[in-house]
Amino acid sequence: MSTFQLEIVTPTKTLDQGDVSYVRCPGTTGLFGVMGGHTDALFALAIGEIKVVNNGNMSYLSTSGGYAEVTREKVSLLLETVEEAREIDAPRAQEACDRAKARLSKKEGDEVRTRAALSRAENRLKVSSR
């Protein structure tokens, strides 16, 4: 199976995932996958789960959005945030989820921002269970 280089860049860190055979990302219009030899493309990313396949091993990451730049040899994910499943503090994510739900039910604060916070917390909880 053909492989490609996967690099993940955030404002605070860079993760070199090395050669991978597949990556699935949460695009703003739905999930999309990339395999070796993919045509060049640029995608906007949404809050969601990133799946990486490397030598048959799967890993999962949580992101709050960004961009994916795809070339035939490399995929660069330029992300606002990224957390590997094993790094996620599930109790903290649950607390954030509960706070956002409480703010929504009491109609406190900016509803758009609160819904975004709820979406991020729910995503982190989902990825943490992988």
C-alpha cells in the first residue's frame, strides 16, 4: 500500500506522524479520506475526529478545526488544536460538556459560542473512548 508523510501543526506544537497509509478528517462538508497518491487539494476542517492508519495500526485524534493541505507526497494538517485519544482528560471534558449544557438550558451567555464549546467537549469525549 502506498504511503505519504503526515505532519500536524498547531500554534503550540508540531507532530510528525511519519509515513502513513490513510488519514480520515472531519471536513466542513463531511468526512474525507486520503490515501497515497491523492490529487492535490485544500480542505477546511471542522470539529471532529481524525483517524490515522500506520502499518495497520489505527490512532485517533481530536481537533477543533483547521485546514488540510494535500499533495501526492504529503498531508499537512494545520489545526487550531489537536489531542491524541490517550491524552484527553475525559473527566475534564465531561465537566466542560455539563457546563455548556447548563448554560444552554439557562440561556446564559452567547448561544453560538456555547454550542461550539459543547461540540468540542462532546468530540473530546468520543475520541477519548477510542
